[in-house]
Amino acid sequence: MSKYVGTRMFEFVTETWNPVIGCKHYCCYCWSRRLVETRLKRIYRDFTPRLIEKRFRYRPKAGSLVFVCDMGDLFGDWVPREWITRVINFTKSFPETTFLFLTKNPARYIEFIDEFPSNVILGTTIETDRDDLYRKYHISRAPLPSERYRAMLEVKDRRPELRRFVSIEPILDFNLGTFVKWIKDVEPCMVAIGYDNYSNKLPEPPLGKTLKLIDELEKVTKVVRKTLRKAWWENSYIQAYL
Ligand code: SF4
């Protein structure tokens, strides 16, 4: 791992760049916070959002796909405008490189919508279409899935030519028809789907249902399969908790 990169979240990403780290969404499954507060504690101290000046010395390779900020949310409401503008300006300096953003607050893309160059992909995480499940299990303090969906529609409306991406990870139980419709409406260039990797005992859908979702989405976009397995409860007698 170079001093500029973090752990690799997506196989299709060639490099990861973390000019800003830290997050206040408090997702119950957050691996970044755990990593920063344990193995990487000596490097980062804690998960307080901050800009890391020396990371701007990074020089991405032409042709690479760089995942920006996998150890925080660059578009969180708490992030100063100047930090985001600096990162966007950086992406403009490397037009041969593609930069992938991923946020749980895509409404903030709107604030910068006219500033994004064509070499960025605007991504959001939408783990489910079910706001009720999100609330019931206290999944995160981030905007609800339905709010992210609506924000991505506005992004599409304002800059239809910019590529969009949806991460359905870690997947939570969903309504098949509604969820498929949401993704079709957003028209992402790619979707990544995977189960939780860290035994968080989330309200997961059964594997068969997830495979149906993948079948439907493959009709309209590229689907990257990540961790696919049975729901943690499928092998146990606890099947009726949802
Ligand atoms: S948005 Fe990402 S970095 Fe922030 S708390 Fe959630 S999982 Fe962690």
C-alpha cells in the first residue's frame, strides 16, 4: 500500500486516493472507522473529518480509475466547500484519469454540479429502498435511501452526460419492484452489489432474492458482483425477524 492510497474497496478500481478522511454518518457497519480507531490509529489518531494536505502531491496514472475517499464521505454536510472544490479542481488537472466519488449525501453534488469535469463518476450508496428498515435498525445517520435516490435523479436531470454509479453494499432487504425501478431511474453506468463482510448481522435479504435483483439489473446496466452469500440468518432457525 503506498502512502497515498487506502485499502481497495472495489476490484475495478485501480487506485484509491484519500485527500479527506473521517465521517459523521455513523453507519453501524462502518469498517473505515473501525480500521482508523484500531490498526491505523497510529497514522490517523481518530475519525474526525480532516483534509490531508500532503495527499495533493499524489499523481494518478493516466487511464486509471481512482476511487476518491474510501475512508470518509467527501460530500458530507460537515465538509467545508473549499475542501470539495480543491478535490474537484485536482480531478480537472488529470483529464486522462477517471475519478469515482461515492457518497451517502448525493444532495451535496447539486451544490457543485456545474463544476464537475467529464472525467468523474458520481456515485452513491443505496443499500435498500426501504427507509422503514433503515430507521428500525438504526443503520446510519446519513440521509435516508429515498432521499439519496431523489438527489441522484436531480443530478441526472442537471448533468445527464455525467456518469453515475450505485453501490448496493452492504445490501439490506428490499422491495424488488421498487428497488429495480429506482436503479433504472438513476441510469447508472454500473452497479456494485454485495453483502456485509464483517458479521454485523444486518437485516439482509435472502440470497435468492438478491440474485433476482441482479438478473433484473443486468438487463439495464453493468453489475459488479461483490460478496454474494446466503443471508446470515438463512442457515439458522431465526428466519422470522424481518
Ligand atoms: S458513510 Fe462510509 S465512512 Fe461514513 S460512516 Fe458510513 S460507512 Fe463509514
